[in-house]
Amino acid sequence: MVLTERLREIELFDELFAETTRGSGRVALVSGAVATGKTELLYSFADRCVSEGGTVLSAAATREDQDIPFGVLRQLLDALPSASELVKELAAPHVSSETLRAVGTMTLNISDEAPLLVTVDDVHHADAPSIDCLLRLVKRLRSTRVMLVFAESTQDWSVHPAFRTELVRQTQFRRMRLAPLTDNGVAKMLSHHLGQAVDWSLAEEAHRITGGNPLLVRALIEDYAELAELPDHASRRAGESFRQAVLTCLYRSTPEAREVAQGMAVLETTGSPAEIAKLLDRDPEVVERARYALQTAGLADNGRFQHPLIRAAVYDDLTPSRLTDLHTRAAQLLRDGAGRVTDIADHLVAAKQVSADWAVAELERAAEQALDEDDEQSAIRYIEFALSTPTGPDHQASLRMLLTRVEWRSSPEIAARHLPSLYEARRKGLLSAEQTALLLRAATWHGHISDAKELIGSMAGSRPENAAVPRLFSTSTRNWARYVCPQFLPGDTRDEVPAAGPAVSPPGQQDQAAAALSTVLGQGRDEDGSSTRVAEQILQTTSLSDVTLEAVVAALRTLVYAEQLPMAAHWCDVLLAEADARGVVWCQAVLSSCRADIAVRNGELVEATAHAVRALELIGVRGWGVGVGQPVGTLLDVATSMGDFEDARRYLKESVPEVMFQTVYGLPYLRARGRYYMATDRLQAALVNFRYCGELMTAWNIDAPSLVPWRSDMAEVYLRLGDHERAQQLAKEQMSRSGSRTSRTYGYSLRILAATASHRAQLRILKESVEVLQARGDRLTLTQALSDLSRAHQSVGEFSKARMISRRAGRLAKECRVRRIRTEAKVQEKPLLTVERSADKWSPPSVTTAPASNVLTLSERRVAALASLGYTNREISGKLHITVSTVEQHLTKVFRKLNVKRRTDLPADLEFQGDSSVC
């Protein structure tokens, strides 16, 4: 038998036994925590005694035998055949004093023949008569060859205080206190039993898990021995042997220690000594002693279990009834003490059955709290348990609605399973106005049109008698419906266009955001900038959540349709970063789709594709419901613009719900499909899609050119069909609808209009188109406008300008990843945005420079932008009302700062910011 770090105790035993052999009897008491090796040490003492020619009498007391008189004493005498009669007398109901003296005399007589070692393990469990008899022997062994060795647990010092006091009074008494193993001791045990040297980090971790308890260390060794190799840092784990060892320690401890361990397992990280005492209805001092006992046994440290598996072993050992009782009491204690609502709910769920009338309300509160903390799994657990308890139908409906909200955050497709029961609950009047509004949005999203219409009808028709009660059909819901599904609205509310007005306090932000978006879409523009200001203020003051997401997206859409794309991109990136950090899948998907739309409008095709694909991957195509038209439409539009017709056809094959075309989400899809048909020379099909877009937008009173410029799209088709008169009429109508000579729709329409004009007029119109598109950052349309302008210059013999602008168009096309058309193509397909193949000859400057906006002044940017469009120095001086000399000085500084040598090398992202009226 190999004992680790017990050399001092063995040496002390050898010394005491040698003195006993010389006729000076000795008494030793081995004290230690549960499973610290006391029994093994007694066995080792016995073996050493026998090897020295001594005699050994041993006994082991147990808690179950404490009430059996002379049980320990009879164990000691059972090994002596000559003591059989004495054993029988000790078993009698009444034991005489003569019998007890005879036991002592026999023991002393044995020592005359050879030194005698008497060991009693777990003496704290010994019966009182045996203890009394052993004390008599202690007092008689001073000049004998008898040595007594007792082992006791430090947890049970108060069991026989008189016995211990009497031992301490004896001059021949010695105490041995067994300490837990050190890090070195654990390392030695691991190396010895595993047969190889172990990594020091493994020994340190084993010591931390076990607290140096030898029994727990051996259990870890057994678990490690089952592995083919020693565990590395990532795979170190305790197993079944360790779990069993924990339970062994627990059941060898006092009942109080075991009970406190159970309380710690139930309360886990929330249990202070006072709370454990309240939970168990125990005196705090008893709890404190039990916690100390658990710590000395290596099971706990600072009131926490050393390892999660220790807690799991203790917890799993609880009976179901005990588990329910403790968790229910824990929940009640936390509720009385204003504990965290999620901790209360965790205990209620763990109890598995509750009858308290307050339980369901606490579970609902906890689910809301978990939702605020982005812990959807906990929220679902709370709600599902609450639904399993007996509650009224109103509570059931409210819980079902909350569960739908929670599941929607990660999978709208899964959340849809609750909608039928919620429709029925609404018909029975079990849902509040707010819940009905949320149900309407969910019904519309999943294309449940008949249910959505029924909900809108019931909400719009409600007229509460009490004016203080808000109308079910709130302003935000009405404006949301006007944007998403206007045809479902009753006739008297469909055409209302509320003003945006100033932003209000957070409770009204959803109404403000919806009103601002409705204003931009209804008027087709943001003439005074009020909607933009409202949207920006909302984005500045609103924190992202599932409740505020609608307002946030409405504000972003307002900025997009008001053509404030840089601002929209900034806020969308900020919000998307927050959603990513928090891991809210629904917010990530919606904001990714929004960001894809912004990117494609800026000509960032690769980025647009990445965001749109991510939006679809996050919640799946079916999870997008009718909203799938937005990301799929973006992908289809990008693929068409880039000439990736194989991808475009794949996106067209993607199944989309037919009811999508009854909502605003169908508009971007219709436009993207029309542009694909136009690129593949199916012009009549393209007209059908663009015309349908126009009919829907007009009927819904959201004919905003920034949403879908369907007139300009139709005009472009008519140009391809050769009907220049119809194309010109539609382009002019679109320009008048745009309301501003600086909007991107106006610039797009100018490009179409130029194609119907004479050569000289084409130059003037295309230059104006390029200036507008460049100022608005519409790089896709700008690429085509530059290509058209290059051809226009070429048609009037201005070949130098034509080449310069063509190269600029080529550079911009490369930045946008737009593919050029190749004349050898065998099919009638071409990207909508094309440049001449001569543009491929351009190569970038060899030195990378900083962005123009960072190094150029405003005046220099204006001059450089016009120069890049082919304007001569004199033409630039006329447009900007400066001298030719000033133009030359500005260009010299521009070339030096940007490290370019000619106008064709000027960056493609220069923006002209002069007065747009000078055209």
C-alpha cells in the first residue's frame, strides 16, 4: 500500500509503537476530514505492527450501530477465540462490572505475550458503552505494552466530548491531524497510478477540483485511466467514478453536511449561508459548520462547489419530492427577498410542478426579463413551463403571444405554429390591443391574408366608449399597414397621410417613425427635411430591441427613400454591429436586408450580395415570409447588373409566396424581375412587371420614385422597343414626380431622356445627369450615364473627351464589379450597366493614395469632379464662376495630392457639390 504525503504520521506511529514495545503504552487519535485516508493509515499501522511481531485487534464503528451496546467492543474481541464467552456476556441485556473488568484484564494479558495494537476506525460513531470501556483501558495502559489508535472525522468532534477530553488529559496521548494533499502530492498520485509522468497543469487542475481529497483524486485517476491518452487541457473531465466518490464523501459526512450540500446544490450561485439556513429551516451556526465540513472534505470552497460535477452529483441524488420542495421554497424565499425574477423562475421550472397562484405571473415576468437580456432559450423555458400549469384562457393566450414573440427572434418560421390558436384567442377577446397589433404583423408576414384582413377590420372598426382607452387601431399600426399592406385598409383610412412632426418621448417613437415613413412615401419626397430629422433623432435616441425594431427600420427606410444614403448606411452599420454583438438573429436578418438595399443603391454590389445572402441564411427563405421579396429582389437585381444571369435565373426559381405581391415587399422583387427581363431582351415581360409596380404603388398611394422608379424603368424599355415618344413622356413624368433636380431618380430619368434628344442636346442632358448621379452617389446608374456620355462625345467627333470619360466609366464599373458586355456572346443577354470594352485598357496608378474626400478641399473636389467628366478648364471656370487660372491652380494641387498625372486617373468617387442649378 502506497500512502502519499503521510510519512510524518508513519514515523510518529513507529516512534509510539517502539515506546509501547518497551512497556510504555501509548494512545493516538488520527483526525481528518471525510475520505482523507484515515482508514488506510490505520491499515498501514496494523501491517507495520504485525511485521514487528505484534498483535492487532481492530474495529470499525458505523452510524447504524451507535445504538447497539458494546458493538465496537465485541468487534475487537471477535478475533480472539478465548474471548467467545465474554462476547456472549457483552451481548446480554445487562452486563456486569465483572465482565467489563475481565475484558480489560484479557487485553492486558495478551500484551504480555506480544505488543498489542488496538485500532478503532470512525470512533465518533462508537456506542457509548464501548467508549466507556475503552476509556477504562486508556487509564490502565501506562506501564503496559498496549497501544490504542483511534480515527475520527473532524466533522463529528461534538459526538463524544468527554471521551476526547479524557484522552487529551493523558500524558501518553498523541494526535495526528491529516491534511489534504498538496499539489505535489496529487502529482505523485497521478504519476504513480497512471504509470507515467503527468503535466503539471493536469496536477494543478486535479488539485483544484478535488481540494486534495485522496478519495476524489483516486476517482479522477480512474476516470483518466479509461481514456486512451492522458487528457489535454480541452478534454479534461471527471466521470462516473468521480461522481460516485462525491456521493461516498457525502454519505460519510454528517446528516447536516449532506442537507446543506443539497441546499447549496439547489440554490447554486445564489445561496449565502443565511439563505441556505432559511431554505433548510436550520440554525445559521449549524449551516456554517456544515459548510466548513464540506470545505475540509474537498467538496466546496468559499461556499461554492469545487467542480460542476460535484454539484451535479449532489443535485441528482435528490428525490423528486425533495427536489420539488426545495426549489419551491427557494423560489418563495427569493420572491419574499426581492430576488432576481429569472432566479425565481429557474427554481419554479426546476420544481417541475407548482401550485402557488403567483407562479405564472413570475414566470411571465422572468420571460420578459430574459428577452430583454437576449436569452431566448431561458425565456422559452419559462413560458413553456407556465403553459404547462393550470391557468385561465386569458393567461394562456397572453403566454402564447409572448412565446411567439420570443421564438420569432430566432425563427419566424417556427413561431408561425402558434398563429392559428392566437387567431382563435383574438376572436374570443382574449388579446389586448397591443397583442392584436403584433398578431396582425405576424399574420401579414406569413401571408395569412384572410386573417390579417379580419384583424384589421376588427381593429379599425373598434370604438371604445371610454375616450381615455386608446383605440385598437393605433396610429403606428395604421401607418405600418399603409406601408406594408395598404390594400387591406378600410377605404376611409387608406389615403390618410399624417405629417411627421417633431420627435417625441420614447413611447411615441414608433408612431413618429411610421408617420415619417408614410409621409415620404405618400409625398414621394422629403421637401423640408422634417422626415429626415425625425428619422435621425429616432435612431439617435432609440435602443435596439424586438419592440423598437419596427421604429428603427422605419427610420432607416425613411432615410433611404429621402435619399440620405450615407446617413442610412452609418446608422444601419451601427445597429447591425449591435445586433451581431447581442446575437439577436431576427434583428440581424432584418438589418442585413436593409443594409443590402442601401449597398445596392450605392453601387456596392459585392457588399449588397453578402448582406442579402446573410439575411436569407439567418432565418431561411420560409422564415422571411412575404418579406422575402426584399433580399431576393436585391440578389436578383445585383446579379442582373453584374451580368451573372445564371445566378439571376437561380434567384428567379426561388419560390416566393404569391401573397407577397399584395404587400410592399413584392415591389422590389417585381422591379428586379423586370430588369432581368429587360436585360435578357424579354421586353414585353419587363413592361408587365414595371407597369404592375406602377399600378400597385398608385393604388396604394405610395408612388414614391425613390421606392421604385417604375416610370423611368418603363421608359428604358420603350427606348429598347423604339418608341422614343412614349419613353420621353414617361421620363418627364418621372422627373416631375421626383420633385427635386438633385434626386437620383431625376438623374436616372435625365439619362433616359437624353436618349430621345439630338446629339448636342444629349451632351447637355447627359452632363447634367452625370452631375446629379455623382452628387447622389448612385454609382451604378452613373456608370451607364458616363458610358452614354462617352458615346455622345464620340458621335460629335470629340474623341479625346470620349476616351477620357469611357476610361472613367470603366474604372467605376470595375469598382462596382460590373461586367462588360462581350460582342462574342451567343445569347441576347447583357448587363444593364455596361461600358465599352476599350475601358478595360485602363490601369490604376501605381501608388495608393488616400481617399479624395480626405485630402482635397471642397473647391478642389468641385474642380476635380468636373475635370473628370471631360469639362475643359474654361468650361469649369464658367460653371463655378472662377477664373481659368484658379482652375489650373486647383488641378495642379489635385494632381499632386492624389499622385496622378492626367485627368483620366482622377478617382471615380469624386462628387460634384456645386449649385445644381448651374447646368
